Amino acid sequence: MNTPSTNDAPGRRKFIGDSLKISGALTLLSSPALSIAGTIFSPGKEFTIREIMDIILKEIPGAPFQQTVDTLKSGSPDQKVTGIVTTMFPTVDVIKKTIRLNANFIIAHEPSFYNHADDINWVTGNSVLKQKLELLQKNNIAIWRFHDYWHSHRPDGVGYGVLKKAGWLQYYKPGEPLVVIPSATLKNITQHLKSSLGIDHVRIIGDLSQQCSRIGLIPGAAGGQRQVSFVEKEKPDVLVVGELHEWETAEYIRDAQSFGSKTALIVLGHSVSEEPGMEYLVEWLTPKLGGLKVTNLPSNNPFIWV
Amino acid sequence: MNTPSTNDAPGRRKFIGDSLKISGALTLLSSPALSIAGTIFSPGKEFTIREIMDIILKEIPGAPFQQTVDTLKSGSPDQKVTGIVTTMFPTVDVIKKTIRLNANFIIAHEPSFYNHADDINWVTGNSVLKQKLELLQKNNIAIWRFHDYWHSHRPDGVGYGVLKKAGWLQYYKPGEPLVVIPSATLKNITQHLKSSLGIDHVRIIGDLSQQCSRIGLIPGAAGGQRQVSFVEKEKPDVLVVGELHEWETAEYIRDAQSFGSKTALIVLGHSVSEEPGMEYLVEWLTPKLGGLKVTNLPSNNPFIWV
């Protein structure tokens, strides 16, 4: 996530309008008679990848960007879309499930090919990447990365999705860098985040019995410079991140606490920390596409904790 | 760690020679009568920081390096050394313990100021860094980073220390990129690493019941490009790292396993994965300094796992 922007009030108003439209559509889409209902009640318009990208980018301030990692990683802009899947990481597992859904367009928040720029030559002769490309090509699966744009939406699509799933939307104030919740122990906040976001294990630096109210929420892997700058400026009771560099943010927080700082740290894991943003994308995108199915397939936490 | 070099046979012979000299010294140094014994049996020579750095660098091929992060982060080269502490991260806690030991020279593998280059302006107005600098200056504590040089020692000082502490030196063959141990399940190997290295929790991607014999050991945070290239080239049964980027190595390993790869992954944690190398530095350095006390103060894992 990028932390909520200071000037997203218009975006938020727009969002609330969309939400009202969405709620009816969602009731329909969640019924077992989905595909039949879609055929009956939608105009049945076919979209190309390019058309869907255009529909989305119309809602993103400043889009299209000159420089962005949000490019098409496989497939063609002229391809007809049979169904859309949203996810954090377009893993092989997610691709196979997409094929089984008869969908062919994956909108993924994070890289397809194990590096931020999706440079296919990042590691020479990468046999896994080669098999992944073959799987995509054989099944005509398109992947579009939707990272910079979704974070640039107002409100930030990932941050908003996480707040929504955590049940904290009522505490979200556009323009405020922190979310102020009723005071609770670090232990209780951790348990709430684990249960509401469906996370099995987290890593923490801090006193589990300390009271926290002012939450700094930066899902994903924003980098140490940004995470540490945020703590220096906002002094949250707890910083919640997806992923960090241990030699940067973790050591900074540890030293800060040795000097008496009360800022605790919760590390959720990268994939699970931002997936709610890609889940929320389903709700945001569906009413714009007249019946085309949009499904979130969570890429989940990759680790066993032993 | 860098993986064991292909041309470290001379270094290894040198190491074995030193080890024989060390074993007697270690017995002496571990007795409670340490400081008295040191006075009686050592020439009592005083060293400056510069002299100790010179003694160490004489053993590092190609040193001194033109470009390196291994610079003095606090203190002066002309300072007389009262005692040496080795550690992974020179945390505030380690600095305070160093002061209590009446030592004044910390040799640390990782950064002091939360970024690889130890740029003190990495985050503007960093209040934690400011307090840390004041603590160091007030107590005349010098910190030297010993990262590039220790990895450039033959054998790599960190890798060697980890193999030694894991009880795997018998399987170490200079020039071989993998350590081949008797076949065991991933679960048993994990338990062995946790108990021998003193690690409470690790993260794993893989089948805990699979048999593993060919171990790729890359402690620390070598970066996704190097970790993935290593797996592509060597196809270990398990890759053991300290830290990783989840969007790089973790996703690569997860996809590889979806395509049938048997390479598992164990993530130890950065600090605990390389500390054995700084513990081994005590053994390596002590006999070169005629009685000056060298102590390892482990910086330990910073996280609570919930």
C-alpha cells in the first residue's frame, strides 16, 4: 500500500458511489446461478484486454504513466477476454486455477517473473520462468501487472482493501497518515489482524502487552527508507508492514525500542498483506464490465512456519 | 556467506594450522582467571584500531579493497583498543554490553545505521541514529564493519563458521558449491539446523517429508538474483538462506515446486544465519593479538513469532 494520500477526498466520494452500485451486483454474482444470470441480465458485451485496461485507467489519476512496471507480461492487448482473475502473485497454481475457470486475463499486483521489472533475463537460462511462459502461451493467458496504478488510485486500492477487510474503514480518514483505532494491546491487535485477514503467523518486535491506538499501515514491501521515514515522522504505536529488509527496518525498530520508543512492528508477510486489495478490486471492477466474471484467487502465504 | 570458493585450499590449510594454535588459547581464555592469565602470558602489547585492522587485512586476499562497505563507522584508527567484540548487528544492546565489558572496538558484520552503505542521511533527521551516534561517541566505542573482507577470506569466514557450528565441517569440500550430508528428511534437517545454530523458528517452502542430501548454504541476504541463479545451476535438495525478498526467491521456489522441482527452501533469519561466522572470528582472531580479549556478543533474532 501507499499510505492514504493527503488529497483523496474526491476519489473517496467516487468510491462510495461505486460501492452502492456494486452491492447489488455482488449479491447477484455470488449466487450459484452466476453464469446464467450473467447471460440473462448483462448486455453480453465482449471486451479486449486493451478495452478493460482503458476502462480501469480512466479511473486512475495521471494514467497512463510514462514509466511504470504495470505492463502486459503475457498475452496480447487485442485478445478477447473470457474472464478475469485478480491476485497478488500470478503463481503457477493461480494460472492453473484460472485455466480451470475458463478465464484468460490475470490482473496481478506483483511480478510474474521473480523480479520487480519482470526482466526475463534477470537470471540467465531460468528453467522455471521458461516453463511458466510456455504454460501461459499454450493456454493464451494474459497477465497485466496492476501495481503502480492501483496504489495511485484515490483512495489507494490496496490500502482501502486492507482497511475494509480488517473492519477498520470506520477509522479511515482520507488525508490522515495514521488510522486511529480504539486502544488495545499489541497482542489483541495482532490477533485481530490475523483473524480478519486470514493470516496464520506474523513476526513482531515489541511488547505484546503495550497499548496501541495509532496504527501505521504500509502493506507490501515499501522498502526500509520509506518505512523508517514514516516512523520518524508519524511515531505510530505500531507499524504494520507486509515485508521488510531485516537489516533496515527491523534493526531500526529494535534500536529505537532500546532507546525507549513505543513504536512496535508487525510483519504480516508480503502476499497476504496486500491480497485484500486485489480482493477489493473484484468489487470495484465488476460493475464496470456488464456481466464479465471477475474472481479473486488469493496467492496465499508461500511458507510453512516450523 | 558467499558459497565456498573454488580456490580456497591454501586458506583452508592456513586455517587448520591456526586452529591447532587456537585450541590451547581458547581453553585458557574460557577460564574465569582470564584477565590475570592474559597479563601473565601475553606480551601485554597495546594495539590501535588501525593495527588490528592491518593484522586482519594481511589475511584477506586482495585487501585492502578500493571499494568496500567495510569502513570505520565510529571511533578513530589511532584509538587504543581495550577489548574487541564481534557481532552481526551492532545493536544498542550490543553496544551497552560492550561498554560493560570495558571493550571499545566492535567488529560487526552488518550495518550500524540501518542501510547497507551506512549513509547517516539515508533518512533525514533520524532520531534513533542520532542517539546511537551519541552513545558511541560518549563512550568512545569504535565500530568497524567486517563484511566484504570476511566473505573474501578463504574459506569464507561466515560460511565456515556456520558449517562448523552446524557440525557439518566433515562434509565441507573446498571448491564444491554444495555440502553433501547423509540423506535426511527436510524436517530432520530443519530441526538439526534449529538446534545446532540456536534458532527458534524458521520459514520453509517444501515437503517436510522429502529426503535431502545436497545442501546449498547461503547465509545472510545475498539477494534474489544470486539465490535463484544458484538454484538454477546447482539444483540443491534444499537451499538454506538467512533472508530473502519474498517477491523474488520465495515465489521462484514456489513456482519451481509447482513444476515438480524438489528444491526446498529454509529461511533462517538474517542475524542468526551469519552470527556463527562472527563467533568463529573470535577463534580466528584471538591468537593473532597476544592476549587482547575478543568476545562474541550475538545480536540474536529481533522478532517474536506469533
